[in-house]
Amino acid sequence: MKKWYSLIDKIYRMENLEKAYKAVKANKGAPGVDGVTVEAYGLNLQEELNKLHHQLKTGSYEPDPVLRVEIPKADGSKRPLGIPTVRDRVAQQALLNIMQPIFEPDFHPSSYGYRPGRSCHQAVAKAEMFINKYGLSHVVDMDLSKCFDRLDHTLILEGVNRKISDGSVLKLIKKFLTAGVMKDGIWEETDLGSPQGGVISPLLTNIYLDRFDQEMRSRGIRIVRYADDILLFARTFQEAKQYQQIATEFLEKDLKLVVNKEKTHLTDNQKGVAYLGFVIYSKQVSISPKKLKGFKETIREMTPRNHGMNVEEMVRRLNPILRGWANYFRVANCRSVFRSLMGWIRRRLRMKKMKEWKSWQALHKNLRRRGYKGTFEKISMTTWRNSASPLLSMALPNSWFDGIGLINLEKYTVGILHHYQK
């Protein structure tokens, strides 16, 4: 294995720092403890980068603590994020630019998280292939408790040191790891973990967990890993149980992590294997019911009937959400799900339009404008039941929604997971 002894000069090189700032700017992101935004940092860019160049070159660079924020998770708990300052993000990105090409080629082929040119879809496609094509239909779904917060600093540095022996680089990484966090204005030290939100954290996590990946490989155990989401594949229930024991022992003893015994479980392609928002079965891949529920809750919040916003504005705000969701989940076998969601979304928007019309006269006027003749039923404009009335579908047909630009999930090609199989 090739070892690198002198890298720090490549990290502080001006063109690398400029490239790093561009990447940080493209990722946007909130300011850190100093309150400096990406734009503000860019106002005196040359001066800032010269200062950073000098500090990295002379070893006088000291990172600021990361700003601790908590993001609510779907299950009601909170995910702690650490936001470094823009200056520190630039320094970490400069480090990442040089380190990633060194480690990337030797990572396990079934590791997909936070790696260039790799995606969740590829991870799900690989899992589906192991389960249904290779006959490894019994699966251990491993759950690690607070993986990022429990990474052992000595083990992180040992992992980096396997390929990089430049003391200045190792010292720089250690500074990032021990910079501490600011929570409610109080500094707390960090003697464990790598903050989620740090630019370099995903690579350090992959370096750390690659030891696990390679250990499983050496024992002939097939895995798929996306960050700390790990699946192990086996032919039989007994074999899966054995693999679970081997993996748990290695993660806890060798990597000093904690396996959540309650959430780690054995499943198979008959019961369904939940992974990254999908559920893999023997004959199909569907969308996780939890994800579907969360999506519907988002749509409900975005389409209130008692709101001053008109339907057209609602559609404008809905579209990015619909597009992102459809592009992610379209790989599943979800034609009927997309169809029923679309019917439900249009119905909610029809209800909003009814509220705008206020009375049946406006509805009748609209029907006549569309060329319908005769007398129409006088219906209440305030009941949800009436939003499914044929009169509403005549006044606001699906083509009307197409006309105002509502993204139509039914037009997406679905069930395309095999495109991602490598």
C-alpha cells in the first residue's frame, strides 16, 4: 500500500484553497459561531485565503468550535449537527480535496455513503441484487447508536495514518476533532466523535468504518453500507444470526461503537427489508410506509384550505417538493402509489379552489365557461366530501392542473432500480 509522507503543502496551496472556497460556496450552508456567512467571507476572499494559507503553512491555524444545532427527526428525536465556521469549512474542504483521491480507490465496493459518483439508489440496487439474484434472502439490519458521536479519535487518526504519515496533516485533523462545540453560548469539549455537518466528517467516517467493511469481506460476508446504515446478507436465518454476532463483536470491541440491540433485527425478502426509504421484497421494491406518511403530512401542511395563498402560488411551492420526492422514489414499483397520490393532491387543491370561490354560483359560472349546459346541483363549498364531486372534476379537470404547471407524478417512469445496478 502506497504511503504519503508530505501532503500539507498540497493542502495550503492557493489554487486548492480557491477551489475549496468554490465548493463551500456551492454548498451554501449556515454561518458558524462567528456569524460570518459564505457571501461575507467571499467579500475579502483573497485576503481571507492568504491568511488561511499562512496559518496552514506555519501550523498556527486553530479552528473555531462548531455551532451545535439540533434538527428534528421523523421519530420525534433530534439529530445533533455541528456547523463549522466558513473559514473552517474552507480548510476542511482543502483537506478533503487532497485526501479523498488517496482513500477513495481502496474503499469497499459495497460502501455507498458520501462517496463521489455513488448514491442511495445504487446502495438499494446492490441490496436488491444480493437478496433476489444471489439468493441471500436473509438480512441483518444493523443499527448503530449515535455512530458519528462515538468515533474514537485515536482510531480515526490510526485509520488516516495507514495511508498518510504527514504529521502536519494528522495534527490538523486532530485540531478539527477536538475544537469542541458551542451550545447555547457554552463551550463543550469533544473527546469523541466527528461532528455531523463538518465537511471532512463523512470521509473520516468512511475511513473509520472501512475497517469493518474489509473485515466482513475477509470473512466472505456480503454487506451494503450507506454511512452508518448497514445490511448483512445471508442464505439462511441461522447464518444471518451468526453474521450478526460476528459484526456486533467487531463493531463494539474493535471499533468501540455501540450496536443498538433493540433496533438491530433479522428480516427477509418475504417480510420486507427496509433500507434508505424503500422496502425490498422478493418480487418488488416499494416505498416505505413511514416515508409515504411523512410526505403526505408535508403536503397537508403545504395545502391548507384556510389560507390567503391562491392555488397557483401553492402549486409553485409544491413543485420542488414533488419533483425531489418523485425523482428519489421513482426507482420503486410505485405506479399505483403515484397515481393515488396525484388524485389526493389534486383533490386538496380543488378544495382550496372551492374555498376561493366561496359559493356554488362561482362553480356554476366556471362550468358554463367550460361549455357545460343545463342546471347544476347547488353544493356546499366548505365540505371536504364535495371536493370529490364530479362537478369539481368537470370545472377543474386534470388538464387544468397541467395548465397551471402542477408536476404530475403519473408521468414519471417508475420501477427503474435496475438502471442503478453495478
